[in-house]
Amino acid sequence: DQQVKQNSPSLSVQEGRISILNCDYTNSMFDYFLWYKKYPAEGPTFLISISSIKDKNEDGRFTVFLNKSAKHLSLHIVPSQPGDSAVYFCAAVFGNEKLTFGTGTRLTIIP
Amino acid sequence: GAGVSQTPSNKVTEKGKYVELRCDPISGHTALYWYRQSLGQGPEFLIYFQGTGAADDSGLPNDRFFAVRPEGSVSTLKIQRTERGDSAVYLCASSSNLAGGVDEQFFGPGTRLTVL
């Protein structure tokens, strides 16, 4: 039972354009959502998060949008840079405990 | 090094053998998590420690898997009678688990376990 889903396994975007990564969840008890970025042979690193009481959080080039009624969140990266090429994981948490991850989206930025 | 470290980085073993995977969390972090990432999947939760005690071990797949954190710092994940299906990257994370909000989990680079 996949509670957090990332339906696009891969995405290619031209450098300088906007990258939009999507995530859907099924458990309405989740109260915090996070995006992690992962390079090969490294552990995931935290990127940005959003509380369930908000609908938008912005940090530099990264913005996360949350639509609770649709149980959907998205990560926008603008402008996209070559160093953004990585696997991006959406994760959700209930309380302050274990993360439930999606299956990841491999983002490739084309120079 | 101030980050989470894991040893070994790679472990190849034969079916039926016993393995131990070690995690050194960030100094002072009271919460420690183990996750397992299979090919093409996201990390899946295994067990969570708060101090020395396992606060949630609901993700351990069966009784061949066991983890300890005797002094509230270093943790060891132990797998008995390994099976080919145990092959995965085992990730460890730690957080400060301060009161209020959700604390960022800092991940180590993982141990890639291959069971032949």
C-alpha cells in the first residue's frame, strides 16, 4: 500500500526553465511533507518542507505547494540548473517520527 | 566529520550468513532511524530509536532483523540468515528531535548489502 506516490519516474528539463515535480498521498493524517534530493552513492539530503497548515513554502529557487483537498504537493525549481540533476523524493510524516517516502523522480537538467 | 557515517560502505555476503551494519549518528542527536532502499524504490522505514530504546520497530520485515543502540549513540543493524531479497541499500539517519515541529533527518551515505 503506497501511501506516498510519485508517478513520474523521470523528468528532463532545459537549463533555465522551470522543473515541476509532483507527489500524491493517500493518508490524511500526514501533517508534514518534505522533499529530499539524492545524488548517486550519497544519502538523501533535505531540500524543503511544508506543514499541512500551509499551502506554500518558498526557499530561494525552490517552492513547494500543497493542495490538501487533492492530497497533492509539488516542488517547483526555477530557474533549473545542471547541479539540480538528481533523484528527488517526496516524503510525509505524521507526528515527529518516521518518514514515508515516494519512489522518487529522476530529474535531468539539459544544458 | 560532522555528518552521519555508516560502515561498511559495501558488504557482499552469501545466503544464510549473518551481517552487522553500523551507524554513527551526528553527535548529540537523540533520534536514530534505519531505512532500507531497494532498487527503484524510495527508502522504507525499518526502526526508530529515541535514546537507547526502540520507539518504533514496526518496519522490521521479520525476526531475522534486529537493531540495537546500547549507549544511545552508535547503532548496529543485525541481519541473521540473510536471503537474496535482503539485498538493498541500508540507510541510517539521525535528528535532534527537539520539542515542537518536525526535525530534519540527516542521512548517512548508506551501506549497500548484496546477498549472493
